[in-house]
Amino acid sequence: MSSAEVYLRPLFISELANDDAGPWGRLAGGRLRFSHVEVIERPSLKQQILSYGEVAASGEQAIREALAALEEPRAPLMGLDLNTPKIMGILNVTPDSFSDGGEFYTHDDAIAQARRAIEEGADILDIGGESTRPGSEPVDEATECARILPVIEAMAGEGAPVSCDTRKPAVMRRAMAAGAGIINDISSLTYHPDARTTAAELGAPVILMHSKGEPKVMQKAPSYDDVCLDVFDALQANIQACEKAGIPRSKIIADPGIGFGKTFDHNLELLNGLALFHGLGVAIMLGVSRKGFLGALTGVKEARSRAVSSVSAALCGLARGVQLYRVHDVKQTVEAFAVWEGVSQRRVP
């Protein structure tokens, strides 16, 4: 059995693990632990649930390697310890993003909003100048740079960790020169043939997001054999390609791409199966903020009114050990995470 044919999904994840009840795995080297694992084989899709002890004692190399990837500690991101969840505040300096397009389009408004996000508790700012909502058209490099560079320079100059949301190598270079420290690419560095080599040369951490098709057409009847396994395989292939290009795995974050070339059901399957993606051996980012499937679940049609459902979806990520969260509603997310943290740290007597 090759490593590409076996997947491990941690089950019964908890911070209240008691070693007296048996051996537990440690998820991504952090505080969360898991007592059982769902072992999935492909192409047969055979599934079985085993205890952590049974998996750890397995004689199959593929299973041992997959378990090691689940448990390996994740490297810090721009000095931030990923053993506790980190929040990335979204700042779209665009006229047409699906949730806040045009709201922070002037540089003064964008900088004011960025400062507000930091004050509210954002650990990182993610600044983008090209809308990638379903049906959107690409913009040229000059326009994208004109939108974001003054904001990146201002916020990096104030000491804020900044990520640049872009698919274009030329924009990556200028954003890094302006003070950004992370590249967040919805195409997993596949949009431009020079993207991987550029990212490797820049030496910055990269966020690889899964998307199926260009934003303009990605929601036209997307299909998968098994959405969780297919997205896992695509991300794994892109991670390996990045490593080959010279980007170390310790500088890679993976994002399953909720809402990017996925149906309503696909999004729910991915949220439920998030723990599977720790098997990639990299930190995981979740971006569910204000997305359309939340409106379908709740009946809230206006994207900017979906703060409650966005936070609820983010809490699904906390329960599955996700390390990084890309959000619009920073204050609400910070408060919800604080409650979760306070409760989860209480040990059973």
C-alpha cells in the first residue's frame, strides 16, 4: 500500500485527555489529543476505526508515515506559536469583493479598518486587491499593487504582521518589499508559472488554498469523487511541488478552500472532515467567514450580516484543531475563541 492510498482522520479530539484511559495521539504537536483514528483506503474507500494504540503499533509503513504527519509539531508563523489558534483579519481593498467590496476601498479607510482589526485582536492582517468571489474578473498587476501597497507599507510600518492575498509573482515581490511577510494564494501558486520559484526566492511562508477552476467559473457544477480525499490529494500534490521548487514544508500552510469550486454539500463535508487535513503535515487555515453556504443554512441573505454563523463555523474548526482562521468579524471571533479557551482549559476533577 502506497502512502497516497491511505488517509487518517483523527477522532474523539479533546483537551481533556486522560492517559489513564489509554494512549492518545497529540494533534500537530499541540494541546489537542485524539484517542481513535478513521483509516481510509483508496481507491477502495474501505474505512475502519482503530484506537490510537492500534494505529501506533501498525506494521504498515504508509500508516506509520501518515500518523507521523498528524503528530509532528507545526512551525511558528512569523513568530506566532500555532499551538494556540491565530486569527487573520481580512482586508479587501477592492470595489467588488462579495462581503465588503468598496467598504474599505480608499487607502485611508483601509488603514483605519486594518488598525481596528489589530485593536480587536487580529494576529495577522490579510490584505488583498483582487476580488476572487464567484464570477469575478481578474485585475492587472498595476491596479492590484496600487490598491494594496500603501496599506501594506502603513501597517507593516506599525509592526503588524501582514499577509498579501495575491496570485501574481510581480505583486508578491512588491508586497514583500513593502513589508508583507506571508503570501496567501488561492491558486496554490499555480496561477502563474513563476509563482513557486518566486515564493521560494522570497523565502516567505505561503498559504496554499484549494480551488477548482478560475473564480469566474468555479461554481458551475463542481464535482468530486470524494471531496475530502480529492482536496487532500490536490493540496498534497501542490505541497510536494512547492517543496521541489525550494519551499520547505515548515513554511507551508494549507487551506481546503471552503466555497471555492464547492457546492453546499461539499462545504459541509469539508467542515466535518477538517481533521483529515492534519495528515498533510502542515498547519491548516480555515476561511469560512460570511460565505454563501452559511446564508443557505441560516437564511441570512446579506453577507455582512453573517457574523454569528461565521463564528459558529470557525468553532467547528477549533474542535478539529485548525490553527489559523481568516475572518471578517475579528472582535466576535476573538470573544468566541476566548470563551472556548476558558472552558476547554477546565480539567475534569
